[in-house]
Amino acid sequence: MSKKTTTMPVFDKMMWPALQAFKASGGSASVQENLDRVVQLMGLSEEIQNTLHGDGPETEVAYRLAWARTYLKKVGAVENSTRGVWSITAAGRALTEADMPEVKAKARKTTTPAGKADDEEAIEESWKDQLLDIIKAMPADGFERLSQRILREAGFVRVEVTGRSGDGGIDGVGILRLVLVSFQVFFQCKKYAGTVGPGAIRDFRGAMVGRTDKGLFITTGRFTGDAKREASRDGAPPIELIDGEHLCDLLKQLKLGVVTELVEKVSVEPEFFVGI
């Protein structure tokens, strides 16, 4: 799209692009995939994409798109699995852009205006915000040690934190051992309250040149669209990116400082007894 949209879209104007994005993604997508495609379809400018909702870490666009998905879910147009994968339903495929005002009106009847966009997303937002606040309050060397622990738990061996001044932003190095081969990976771990731009990625890659072709950038913030494109630019060593949200997911998966409790819910189905 040649012309970029420079005005923050209201959430109901994102419902139709959200449905179109699901269709373009083969009928299903992760939250991030859906967001990336909606941003592309709507031609949102970098400034709009990087505007934070409140103090962050979530962006305003992601927050409003979550509401758009919630309204679509209320009318059965989309659904989401326990693994956070969203998909369009047959009812959703049958909708047209002209149906969106009616979808909004119907969904509003079952949605509390002051509530969260989606119960599951609200829970995730709550614990992730709390976790990121704790991590951001850690001293720099503490965050480096946390990153070191994450890499070890994820399968890295011989993980060393260097943190030497003048080392071009390289905070450590680790060996990722697969079945038959091993890779040396340089990593950088930095606490950011906002966004990480392409300049930080270029600087990190510059420090890697001639030493390794594998890089990992870990941050509590989020990466701009330009930073993501720079990290995967053709002809340059790729850099894997772990933002604040992904960092929280990793800590939960590795059970590092995050405890998941499964609560049994018992429900009675009266209709079963009627049919006896």
C-alpha cells in the first residue's frame, strides 16, 4: 500500500481487516500473525504501530485489535484455542464488510464496555504486566543472569555472560547443541520500557561480523516493524528476537518464576438426566 494511514483506527474499523487477515493466513493465525497482517492491510504507519497503550508493553493497535477479535468472537465469527491460536468460522466467512455495524451492535449487548477485550487475554495481560514490571526493576547484571538461565534451560550449553564494555553490545555467548551439530550464538539482553528500533539491531549485527553468524536479542520492550525487518534482512546474518511478551511466555514455559495452577471446574448438566 503506497499511502500510509497516520490516524489511529477505532476498534470496530479493525473487525473487517481482522477477518480478511484470517482468510489470508489460511483461516487461522496467532495473535502476532493477525496483528502483522492487519497492520499491512490497513497500511498503518510506523508511528501508529509503535504507540503504546498506556504505559505498555502492549501497543494501542494491538489493544484495539484485541477488542475487534472479542466482538467477532461474541457473534461466533472467530474462535480461539487454549494455545492462543485464533481462527475464522464458517459464520465469519459468510460476513461482509457491510455486516460489521450489525456485528458491533449485537456483540455490544453481551460485552461489558468497561471490561477487558477477552477474558483469557485479560488474564495474560495481567500476569505479564506484573512479571515485566518485576524484570524491569532488576539490576542490569541480574537481567543478564536471568537471560543466561533461560538459555541454559532452553538447551544451550557453556553459556557465558561477558558484558564487557566496548564489545559492541554483546552481553554473552552460548553454544546451542542440536542432535549432530552445535552453533555459537551471541546474545544481547537489554531492558527497554518502550520500543527497540533498527539501529540497535544493526549495531548488534556489526559486533557479530566475523565472529559468528547467529545472534539473539532479548528485551523487555518490543521491536518496531523496521527492527523486525532489519533482523531478517536478506544477505545479512539473521538475528532472533525475543520481546517482552515472548520473554514472559518463555519463563512460563520453562517454569522460571511463573507458576501455573490448574483449577478443576465441576458443572452439572440437567439435560442429561432429562433424557434418562
